[in-house]
Amino acid sequence: MANIEIYTSPTCGYCHAAKRLLAQKGVSYTEVDVVRDPSRRPEMVSRAGGRRTVPQIFIDGDHVGGCDDLYALEEAGKLDPLLAA
């Protein structure tokens, strides 16, 4: 099973949608709340190539992008192979 990390904030609808999709896939993930732990935000921005919005999603250390990117992978049939790696 892949190692999934998602940077989020509690009031972000896109974060909830991304987590919902991952839950539907039955995969676990590590969530980093950048509001409760603001010291992690610079780490997220650095890892995400300068992106500052949440969510930012990583699968096995590779930056997938945000919620729209995650759903695009799902629609293209490319998410399941990433999650199974």
C-alpha cells in the first residue's frame, strides 16, 4: 500500500473532498493540518513546488497536486495503480 500524505486545513471543502475520495478507496493517509501546526506550511510549500493552497497531496513522496488533480487521476484510471504501489 502506498504512503499517502495530505496537507489540509479544517475548513477547506476541497480537503474534505480529497479525504472522502481516499476513504472511498479504503486507503489510509497521514494528514498534516497546516492551521493547527503552521510551522509545517513552509514544508508543504517547498515540497509542492511553491503551491500554497490546500490540500497538497503526496503519494510515496511524489507530489500529486491538489483535490482537482486527485480527481483527474481517478477519472483517468491512474489513481488505483498509484495507491496500490
